[in-house]
Amino acid sequence: MEQDDLSRIFDYKYRVALFPAVLVSQFPENISEEQIYGVLKQIGFTHICEVEQPISVLIDSIKDFAQNEYDNESPIISSFCPATVRLIQVKYPALTEHLVLRNAPHDLAAWYVRMRLAEEGIDPSDAGIFYITPCAAKIAAVKSPVGEKKSIVDGIINMSEIYNRVMSKATGANGAFHSCDCRNEISREGILWSLPEGEKAAFEGKSLSVDGMHNVIRILERLEDGELPDIDFLELRACEEGCAGGIMMTGNRFLTADRQHKRAKTFPKAQSFTGMEELAEKIRITPVQPRPMVHLDTNIEKAFEKMQKARSIMCHLPGIDCGACGAPSCLALAEDMVRHEARMTDCIYVQQLWQKEGKISADKAFRNLEKKWGANRFDVDCSKHGAKNDNGPGPMNEEDADLY
């Protein structure tokens, strides 16, 4: 799965930037929210929205799901992180029945923006909604969503590309930035939602928050073996520190999470929305289907052949489950390959090996990286985080250095 080129936004008359709160939090304190929002408008976006704005609608909807729709054994498992959902589908198919059947905040926000644009009299065909993603797994979540036929989001953009553009323009500009009134519904709960315990805090009962793919795997193993008694809600995040640790994030995940907690304290608690029944209905998804290896094909003989092919592909993958390709594990990537939904060069380690062995040219390898990470990601840019013209938080002290 590949991101969209930033130039695609100009295919639309109205261009909406959707982004999670971690985008703001990864910038140093000397770059204000006004500057970040202002630079996004300079880049070409006409409307800007943090995806967690209408979070109270999602909170109420998940509570309704737990009380009135869910009839399996505890716990309910969050469907927020697409990498963990994919992991459960492939490796723990029996646990798919525990997943919350609700969209992630970026889909909720996209529907919310569509409603707001309609109130402004804007034709839906004139508006393009682009999600700025902190991780590769969310690219797959938009391009090939689970539980729905098609995502309402029109495109997806690498957050690291946006970060570098904002750093360059915000630190180099002297004039005032345009202030846009699009933060009225941001709440404390919304800002913290993508961090560990952000989702857990919104629900009563005994909940557990787990971040880091290896930790997630261990807890799912225990759940599958019936060793997690009395847990009502399970919040799982593939990345350490949640979305603050996303692979397309530029800032340090611990500092980003710390800034996000501080920022959350400056906003009020989430207030219930009225008249949002239609929006709440939009974020329902169909039951998540298992995707074990035996279901690679409806024909048993072909399914076995594909399973053998996936196992052969696994011989060439590193097996470290880094997540850089967007799949939750190397095994999931191998499965995607036999489904023709991924390529061997999606694995950066295989790509480097093939380049060394002369199986792929350096130019081709570089183009593959640009497709994944953005066309300008590897240009010389001295204003990026940590570079010599970075006007960030200044030299690290010993305490900060320990975080890197």
C-alpha cells in the first residue's frame, strides 16, 4: 500500500486536512498550533480538522455497542489500531468476535467534515479529504478498510513529509499566520485518545492498555488461552507510546507523548453532541472476518498452495515484525503477497538485500522508497528535526538524551 502524492489535493476545489493530535505534539514548544494550522493552509489545504474533534460521538457509540450489541464473553477489544486488527484477523481469528464494531476516529472525523461542508453548501464531489498518517498500517486501513467496502477518506499523506514542510515554513517565516476557527470541539479526551490509556480512560469497568507489538502478541496469547479473567475492555496499540511512536512520526515518541499530555490539560473535557444520530450510524462497521492462512482461497486445494507459497516467502523475510511495510508481521506481509496485495520490495530489508545482490537497481530501490515515504522525504533539508537549522527545543541535556 502506497501513500498519495501531496499534489493530489489540488484535484479538488476544497481540500481538507485530517490529522491526529500527535502531529501537533511532535513539534517543539516554540512552534505554536497557530503556526502549524497556518502552514497547512499555506501548503494548500482549505479546511483543517484534528480527527479526534467529535470523539464524544465515538465514546457514546462504543458504550452503546458494549451495552446493547456485544453478546460474547469479555473482554471487548478496541478496533482503533489497524495493525492489531490485522494481527487478530491473521493470527488469532477466534478473537475477531471481540472487536468493537465501530470506525476509527479518522473515519468519524471524515463523516463529520462531510456534514459540516454540506451545511456550507459545498458539493461533495468538490471536496477531497486527506488523512495525514503517523503509520503505514493506517495507509492500508484507508486503502483497504476492514468492516466496510470503501473508506470515506479520499487520500492519505505521510506525516513525515508534512512535518518537514511545517518545520521549514514555520521557523523561516516572520509574518503572522492565519488563524482558522476549526478547533471548537477539541477535547482533553480526544487529544489523549491515540496514546496509551487514552481510550481506556473513557470506559468503566476493568480495562487493560497494552502498547508495543511484542507486548500485544503476548497479551493476545494469554487471552486466547483463557488467562485474562475479569477484563472488560482491552486497548491495544502496535506502536510503543501509541501513535506517538508511529513509524512515520519524526519527533521522539516519549517527548511527543509528554507534550500531548500537557496540551490536553489546556482543553476542556468532551461534551456530548446533540443531533448526531446520523453520524453515529455512519461509524458502524460490519463484523470483522478472520483471515487465517486456511482462508486464503475458497478452494481448499488452492488455499493449501497459497499457504505453502506464503511459507516459502517467509523464508526470505527477516521475521522481525518491524511494521515498516504496514503489515503487523512478516507473516501478514507474506499473506498479502499471495493475495497480490503487496510486493516483496515492500520489505525494506529485502529491498536492500536485492540491491546489494544486483537484483534491483539503486534507482529503482530509491523510487520504491519515495513511493512509500514521499517524493521529497530524502531531499537535503537542514530545518528538519535535529538538523543544524532546527529552531527546536535546543541542545539536549542528559535527561533528554536518555530518551533517544
